[in-house]
Amino acid sequence: RAEFQIQPEPLDTEQFLQDLCTQWEKIIHDKGLSLQRVGNCPLPIITTDKARLHQVLDNLLGNAVKFTTSGHIAIGASAPDNALEIWVEDTGIGIDPAHQRRIFDEFQQIESRRTLQSGGVGLGLAISKKLILLLGGSIKVESSPGRGSTFTVTLPWNTREEGYKAKNSLT
């Protein structure tokens, strides 16, 4: 059982994403990959839990680095219909459509030589999904083997504090 404290605050989305790219740039370049920042600007200031959103995007970027041996990793954002969409795209190994649904379940990993070599216990995407749901949003994946993956997080622009519980429990 994990308990998460959600602390909403105003978030300058553009600055947040720029800081995230700066944080990951060296790691990505050291692996021989390129980092691209894409999407439309200006992005809105939203109310969300910055630390939890950062945790989710760190997990998505970490997975992209782990499973991409050549090509690029891109992080992008847009703001359609009073929502914020942030996506992480890679040119990595990709995920077979038959396995895409279960990657968000706890302790689930796609069994392949590459995933077994990369380590992990299969909790990162499950926790990320739970955090995004607590923030009032959603997460999805589009992928095909050998062509990479795109994970998209969608959040409302204005999640009011009363929309959060003081203490949120997940099991």
C-alpha cells in the first residue's frame, strides 16, 4: 500500500519542460542519442503537483533512455481543449500491441532479452499511472516493435485543490 500526498501549486509548464530537458540532456547525449523539444507554445500555467508530475516524466524519460540504443528521444507538449498533453517519444525497441495494456500493471515487464538486461521490477509505469490518475489525468502509450514508443500524459489545466483528497491511498 502506498500513500501519496498531493500538493497542487501553479506550474509554469514551459519552464518546467525546459528544466526537465536541461536535466536529461547530458544523460541522453552521453548515450549517443539526440534530445528534441517539440510542441506548440505558449503553454498554460496549470495547477498540479509539480513533484509528482516530475516523478512521472522522469520515469518515462528514464525508460526511453533505457530502451533506446540509437536515434532520438523527444519531449513535447500541447494544450488542446483546456487540457495539457505532454508526451515522451523514443526510437527504441517498441512494445508489441498485445503487451501494451499490461505494462501499466504492477510487477509487469515484457519478457525479452533487452528488458531483462535493463533491470527494474515493473513498478515505474504502474506508479506513474496511479499518480496521473490522482492528478485528474490519464496516460496512454502508442508503440510498435522496432519503431519506438510514445507515452502521452494528459492533465486538466485547472485541477482545483478540492478535487484532491488531503491523503490519497492507492493499493
